[in-house]
Amino acid sequence: DTAGMRKKARVQEKLEKLSVSDGLRAVKFAEVVVVLLDAAIPFEQQDLRIADLAEREGRAVVVAVNKIDKEEAQPDKVKQELSSRELVPEEWGGDTQFVNVSAKTGDGIDTLLEAVILQSEVLELKSPNKGSARGIVVESRLEKGRGPVTTILVQAGTLNKGNILVTG
């Protein structure tokens, strides 16, 4: 999430704790971490902690600089700030991919997806696709008319439509 989203929520402290704990937990399971930063608002300390943890854990990091469609956007300032924390952009001689995106207009989303795919190819990420699916529940909810809906990160095996899932 971005700092602007947290400020709109008016429950900033709870959201910051939740955002950090969710982000830190997700870094442990992800191989490629996308750090979403706001180009118009200075980013928060927890954003930097997640990026630092991803680097320490040896995860590939792609930085998505959002809200580039705004006049006050300063993507170069974001690059400068992160380069002082050892996340140096590729165009400056580093190994961190920075992608400018606009969630509002959709600009740069294809480039972001290409960056994630490139990182997974460089890391030669492959998952065993034979056998029952094993993975991690990212989120779950109860939807009216559909029942339980779950987002799962499959780490091994194949998950097919209609498979029975056991979580716990």
C-alpha cells in the first residue's frame, strides 16, 4: 500500500502495524518482492523496513513507483532515497529494477509484470507441478452468494478447479 492510502483510512497506526506485519510475513514466502511506493508523498519508515528485509532475506526486489500521473510526483527522488539504502536502480549501475506505474491510468503495469517475470526467470524459479497442491493462504473471506473465497499462493503441485482444500 502507499502512504496516501493509509492517511485516507484515518486509522493510520493500526494500518501501519498491519501493513508492516503483513509485508514482513509475505517477504518470508515470496521469491520476488514488489515494493510499492508513492511518488507524490514521501514514503514511510515501514516501507523501508520491508525493502530492507527483502534485501537481507536475499529476495529479488522490484520497486514500483506509483502515482506518476500526478504533477507533484518525483520518481527520481524515490530512486535517490532508496539508493542511499543500497537499493540502487539498474540505470544507475545497481541491480534493483524500478518501474514507474499509475494505478489510476494503468500506465506501467505491463512493464511491472515484465519486471517480475524477468526476475523469476533470472532466479530460475520453478515449482514442482506434480501431485497435490501445497501452499500458503494469503487471504480468505466469505462472499455472499459464493461462500468461502480464498487467495492461495501455490508453492508446489497443481491446484485445479473443484479441488478440496484443507487449511489450518
